[in-house]
Amino acid sequence: MDVMYFAWVRERIGLPRERVETQAATVNELVAELMAREERYAAAFADTSALRVALDQVLSDFDAPLAGVREVAFFPPMTGG
């Protein structure tokens, strides 16, 4: 699946997107796999309460299943003004 990173998540990881092969069943499991890769991922996902996730461009929860998902995007909450 394609995993996309936005704003400070992208800055900490150093990539805007990557292709990930995963056995994760949920977003939380995917995050755990990514955090285990390298320190930069661990830093980016240290506080998931400060992140939002979208699955195939639909805002989702971190306990959402990944079955059939083609794209996961991680980003900080948006503020308007």
C-alpha cells in the first residue's frame, strides 16, 4: 500500500510517501511496524493522539481495518482561520 506523510510527520520521517508491504490488520498495527523500523518513525508516531489518519482519502480511526486499503495518509489535525 502507499503510505503518505504530511506536514511535520513528513519532516520527521524525511519522506513524502513510500510503498509499504505490511501484514498489519489495523492502522495501529501499521504504526507499530513503522515505529519498529527506525528512530525517525518512532519520533513521528510517538504521540498518535496528535495525528489524524485517512484511508483511501476518508478520515478514519487508528483502530480501523486495513483490508482492501490502497492508501494511508498521516497528518496533524488541521486548524482553520
